[in-house]
Amino acid sequence: MLQNNTIGFIGGGNMAEAIIKGLVAGGMAPRNIVVSDPVLDRRAHLATSLQVRTSDDNSEVAKEADLIVLAIKPQLAASVLSSLEGAVTPQKLVVSIMAGISTTFIEESLLNGCRVVRAMPNTPALVQTGATAICGGRRATAEDIETARELFHLVGTVYQVAEKQMDAVTGVSGSGPAYAFTFIEALADAGVKNGLTREVSVGLAVQTVLGAARLVQESGEHPAVLRDRVSSPGGTTIAALHALENGRFHGLIMDAVDAAVKRSKELAGIKLL
């Protein structure tokens, strides 16, 4: 479906770049991708590195595109959408990756019967290992959902959820890479504290997290089952797990997700620019 479309990105930040890389790797011609961004250096980077067309005019990009990806900060939603109203016709599909901004808000901002799919990707999309959740607005068709699924499948895995679950998605996978980065940093620091070189400690920490995640994915086992298998009676792992539980590790992660979910909900209610 995507190959026959011109895809326009409103916003050319890191997530837009990740998706564009996936599109190009998947066989889409760069000439069929056009990106608007207010920053000249950013436009130059995208044009040079990915060979896509760029512009500083959101409306012109929206007019040309068959599929429009809203890749802007949620605080800019109202002002950007108002500038696009005349350019987004009902024949165009709008895909939004703005955190906290509902499909209803977008539909009511573009008062011409537009079709909207909302998505929450995450930064590992930059290396084609992202996790994305999608949901359709009131007018989105099954074909629109499939088009969005095809788009984000190019940069990782895709799950369809109800829109009421998107704030939870934001807390788990949207913000989740930051939790993992923090854990890797702490694990590596602990290795250095106990005598490893920084290079070796970081390498071990990264590969351990990568391998553990892959083991969960490929085994189909519950993480608790896999954890129990490496926790020998009286051994080192159970001693370490005891220390984590004393520090409320499990509860802190849940608290972190709750905080991200709360902020996602706040973004939907803030006074938008």
C-alpha cells in the first residue's frame, strides 16, 4: 500500500527520521517522501543523509502527501493543525505520533472528515527494533489501520490497541527505553565499581539486557519463570534479587510507568499552543 503513496512528514525530528529510514530500507523511493521542518540544518541533514525532499511549509507538504505523519511536539498540536485544515482533505490519511493527543482532538481540529490513526512508537525504531501501538479514529477504515501497521512494521513490532489504552502504552513502551538505558548504566557502573573496565562492563551490561529480552521473546516463558531458573538456592542471584526487593525495584518501575501515564494524560489536557 505504501509504495504507491507520497508520504509527508510534518516535523523532521528523530522519530520521523527513524520511520523514514525504515521506509527507504523497505524499498520506498526517497523522492516519494517529503518532510517539513522549521530548522534549516535539520532539513539539510535529512535531504543529505536520506535523499528525501524537504520544505519549511507544513501546508505545502500536506497538500502533496497522500499519507500525512504528524511528528511534532504535542504542545504544538493546535497551532500546527489549524494551519493544515485547508490542506488535509478526506482523501488523505493522517497518522499522528503525538503523545497524549487524541484522534478526536485531531478530527475536530481538521473539520473536513479526515481519517486519523494514532500511533505511539519508541526510539529503538532508530535501529528498526521499535515497539509501536496503533489505534484508529472514528473514520479510520480497516485499510487505514493496515496501512499504519505496514508503516510501523518497517521499524519494529506493531500492536493494535483501544485508544483508551494509549496512555498506558506511552508509560510502558514509549518511555520504556529510558528505563532500560538507566538500568544498563547502573549495571555498568556497578561493574566498574567492582573492578571491571568501563568498556568491558558496558559491553557485558548491554549484551546481558539484550540477551535476556531475546530469551523472553523467543522462549514464550513468563519473565518470573526465567528469573527463577537462574536463582539457585543460596546463590549469588537470589542474594542480588533480595537487595533489589529491599530497594523496591519492582514497585519503583511500576511507579515510573504510573508517572509517565499520568503525564501523558496531562498532555491531553494542557493549554495547547
